Amino acid sequence: MKTESVVASKIEELDARLQMEEDLAEMLSYL
Amino acid sequence: MAVNSAAPGLSLREEGARCKASLEAFTENLITKLAVSKPEAEQLCKYDRSRRDGNMYLHFPFCFLDAFPGVPIEAVRIVALSAVLWMSYMRAQDDAVDKNRASAPILLFLRDLYLRESLRLLYTIFVPNSKFWDSYSAYFDEYAYAVLCECRKHSSIESHYPEEEFCAIAKGKAAMAKYPLAALAELSGHHENVALLTESLDCFHVGYQYWDDVVDWKEDLASSKYSLLLTRAFEGMENREGSPDELRERIGHAVYYSGLAEANLEESNRWLERAYDLSIEARCTVWANYLKRLQKQAAVLADDLRLIMTKDTL
């Protein structure tokens, strides 16, 4: 069972991975 | 990148840069003509700058020339500039309809002038009774309906969000991206691929929205924009109380660990695949390549998220 701190650190890592998509999002953004 | 065999030597990036330069020149001219103060001028320029160099919509009509051969390059450039002016209009309109922000009078004038110039350009290539205007009106109505629907139902309130409504809003908000296709069809006399390509665009905008809702969930939460993803995350939460940081953490847990992000990326993949198939059927390879690129990127993202969640942490 994962501890809360492990999950929190993974969520930070997941957020950081999403940040990497933002360049492409801007290139394709219509709105 | 060359556009296609139908237009050898054209560069999408150069066409986009040309279009953006014309847009900025238009705004600069207004700033001078209307004696706009420096702080206000800064505000006005933000709409133009919001299109980063390389943004696909700066050279949008050029992506579809495969399907509409024989259109003179100057006419394609007029359609491209008109569409970019429309997008700046739309950004200004978004600010104007946002109840939480009061739009300065100069911004309202700028918004109207963007639309006026966008239309003036189109009237240089289409007579008033051209069938093009029927398509333009239909796309405008679709756009307006979607914006109002999203405003009424999904701004700052949590409401039920049926999937069909999500799709209709995603298609509708970008419905005006379809008028360059109608324009190219009218100019080239080739109408046979319009239905395939407009459907491809609709599918792309739905696929893009599923993907973008994952990428932007924190920003959407911060601005109280209740996307389908966030609505589902809230629906699964028993306790919605707490500080903004606590709420963000719980939403993050729901987005990643309840399979919501994964499901969104799967849906995105499905819609992009459909958009790609339609584009290939219309033999529009430049547009198809864009779609494939996004589809691959979304698949890599889904793999990476899965990997991060399942790997052992020391």
C-alpha cells in the first residue's frame, strides 16, 4: 500500500509530465 | 515544411509568419489611428501575441490545399488572414462575455474592428450572394450556440455534463475553423471533399478537447472552468470542502488514480483516429500528418502517465 507521501510525490511527477505538453497545446490551440 | 505537391515551394511556417505580421500591422495601425495610450496598446497587442509563432491556425487554409487544387495563392492568403483576424476577434469576444471581467471600451472597438476587417477581406473574394456565406452563417450560429451553452452551464458552477454536450461544445467553439474549408471549396469549385474535411475538423476538435482537458486540468480548476474531466472528478468526491491546495490535491488524485486521465486520452485517441481516417479519405495529407502527430503525442503521454503511476518508488 502506497503511503500518502509517495502518492503526493507521484502526483507532482504526473503534473510535471503534463507541463511538457503545453508547448504542443499552444501550437494547436484555436481558442 | 513544404505544403504539398499541389503547391510546391510553399512553406507553412513562412505563410504563418506572413499572416501574423499582417495581423500585427493591422493592430498597430489602429493604435495609431485611434490615439490609443501605451497601457491600452499593450492590452490590444495581447490578442495578436496569443498566437505563438508556428501556431497551426496561422497557416490553417494551407493545410488543406491537397483537396482544393487551383486556388490562387493570394486568395488563400486572404482567407488565412481573415481567419486569423477572426481568432483575435474571438479572443476579444471571450473577454467581453466573461462576466468576471469588464472590457474596456477600446477593447470592444478593437473586437468589432477585427471582425469588420475579417469580413471585409472575405467580401473581396466572395460576392454577397455567394453560397460561401450560407456556410459562414451556419458555422457562426454553431459557434455562438456553443459559447453560450458553455457560459450558461459550465462556468463557475458544477453541473451535470453529458458527453454529447461536451462533444457539441468542443465542435461548436471551433466551428468557425470550418469556414476556410468552405472558402477553398467555393474558390476551387471542388466541393466533393468538404463534408469529409469538415467532419474531420469536428472530430479533431473533440479529440483535442479530451486531450487538452487533461493537460490543462489545474488551470481549468484555478479558473473555475468545469470541464468534463473536472466535473467527473468532482462527482467522484465525497468531500468537497477544504483549502484550495487540499482540493487540488484530491482532484489530482481523482484525475490520475481513478482512471479519468487515461479514459480522456483513450477518447482523444479514438476521435483523432476518426479525424485522420476522414482526412486520408479526402486525400489531405498535410492535415492528416498533423492529426497523426497529435495522436502519437497523446499515446506517448498516456504511456508516460501509466509508467509514473506504476513504477516502484524508492
